[in-house]
Amino acid sequence: MPTSTELIATADAHSAHNYHPLPVVLSSAEGAWMTDVEGRRYLDLLAGYSALNFGHGHPRLTAAARAQLDRLTLTSRAFHHDRFADFCVRLARLCGMEAVLPMNTGAEAVETAVKTARKWGYRVKGVPDGRARIVVADGNFHGRTTTIVSFSTDEEARADYGPYTPGFTIVPYGDLAALAEAVDEDTVAVLLEPVQGEAGVLVPPPGYLAGVRELTRARNVLFIADEIQSGLGRTGRTFACEHEGVVPDVYVLGKALGGGIVPVSAVVSSRAVLGVFRPGEHGSTFGGNPLACAVALEVVAMLEEGDHQRRAAELGDHLHAELALLAGTGRVTGVRGRGLWAGVDVDPALGTGREISERLMAEGVLVKDTHGSTIRIAPPLVISKEDLDWGLDRLRDVLAA
């Protein structure tokens, strides 16, 4: 078996350098732990950016996938299959909605939501053709397609990909007054993350989401909540919007919906909104395939039980209490988050977020940096309190050193 160093060198020589992964080569995983090719174990405090909310190799999810692999994996949407109807019914019910449009990746789901909003604006709201606008927030991360980076404020994600798609207005995140001013007669939707993950796990001011809901309802504008990272248990509720008692017009889901096994995403809304599509106007060969539906159905069943949400809430309280103590040492300049999800701003004098992540890797803990000296902590929801505390102890050691 080649060593980690050899495998990294080969990957660097033969792949595009659109990622800068930490220098570790993983070969197996279970629960909240991963093992590299040399047999060293690491505690996963990233969980695939929330795609692994239920941990690595959850037995219920792998069993669902294995059973479906022996039956039927793909039909395309040219035909019905026997898992599709149940998937749509159960996911819609979990969301308190009526209809589902399945896709594969989160970016595809966001693109689908953009197309949905525009089509709804023209066919239902009556916006003149070609004038539909969608209001988004600065600091957003909704994906990396050409249209999505057109309304990104992250120059690293946006630079050199123009010409950019028009039709978007960017306002400060958390600023309800700015949002209200931006909404006009051509606005068809407001697209927001209830918690901004890539920006550093930013939680909006209290009342903001409720204010967005009230404003969009009053102005006849769709409220689209991108819950790809924040949804499906991560914040201690099924959806982060629930923390303010808000139900948007449209949920955009992904990541954890595939159980860390297959890419599954979906746009979930009312029949009145998703009913604007007619055959041939939008689709995906793999969207809603039998294997994806089988895994996602088990994810929905686990969320219906509520245990993972309660665990995220309880362990999340513990996580934030411990991080608050770290903030009191002066080595951490800020902590934000909700549930089992936190952005930790490390004193820049101690190193960049990348450097802190590398030092933690050397101690057996895997996290990922975001902007500047910020690291994200988002362990699988199945992590034990003992393992979480062990990981936090390693963070203390690294900061103290």
C-alpha cells in the first residue's frame, strides 16, 4: 500500500488543484472516527460540512443502501419506480409541505430553487418577462455554479468566472431594513441561509428570520431557506428556521439527506409553487433515483424519531459552554453557532485557520478552516460527549502551545 506522502503526491500530479485538503489520506471510518492509510485514527469534527450528520457508516443507512443495491439503482425519471412516491410523501410531510422536486447536489437544488422562483414570478405573480429579481445576503454560500457565484461576495469563489448572471440584489446579512428596501415589484424571492455556514457559522440577530417571513408574505415574495448545511438536525431542530417558529415557502435541502452515502438534494414547497413546472421544463437523470430515495427515506425516518435533534441540542449546549470558557482565555476572540455547529475565531497571533487545523490534525482531530483564523466545528450528531470533550481538550492543547 502506498504511503500517505506518495498518495498525496500522485493526487497533486494528476488532479486539478481546486481544493487544498489537509495532508491526510483516509481509508476507513465509523461513527465519529476516521482512519488513515497508516492506521492512525482521527476524530471527525467536520462531518463532511454536515453531509455526515449521522456519522460514518451508520448501520441503518448502510443497510438501506445495500438492500436497494440488490434491487434497482436507476431508472431515470422516464419511468416510475417503487421508492419515489414514498420518498416524496415522507419528505414533504417532514417539511410541512406538499411537493418535492428531487435533485442530486446542493448546488443543483439551489439552481432549481432559482428557476422555481423565476417561473413562479412570471406565471403566478405576473412579473414582466426577463425582470425577475432575487434578493440574497452578502457572505452567502449557496454553491459554485456560474449562476450561484454570480451573487457571491467571496472573490475567491467568484473571480474569473464572468460574465455573471444578472437578476440578483445583495444586501447585508441580518439587516431587515436593507432587505425591505431592496424588495420591489420585480422581486420574486428572498434566498437566505438561516445560519451562514461558510461565512463562519453566522447566526442572524433574534427576530430576523421572523421579520423576513413577515416581509415576504406582505410583499408577495417567496421566502427560500437554504437549509443544505443548517437543516436535518444540525442546529438541534429539524430545520434552523424552527428556532424562530418560521416556515418558509421553499426549503432547499441536501448534504445530510443522502446520509453520507449518496448525493441527494431536494426543493420542497407547496403544490402552488412547484406546480409551475410542466414536463420537460426541468429535470435530472439521477435526481430521485431508487438508491437515493432508499437512503433518504431512512434519513427521514431517523429524523421523524427526533433523537438526533435532541442530541444535537443537548451536546450543542455543552459545546458552546466549553467554547465560551475558551473565549475567556483570550486565545479565542469569538464564538458563534447553534446546536452542534460552531465558528471559532482564533487569535490571529496564534496562526491562521489553516495552521490551527494542521496542528489539530497532528493531535488526531480533523476540522476545516474558513476565512482568516476561523475554524468550524461540526461533529457528527452521533458523537459521544466523551469524544467531543476529548476533541475540545486537543483544541485547548493546540491553543495553549
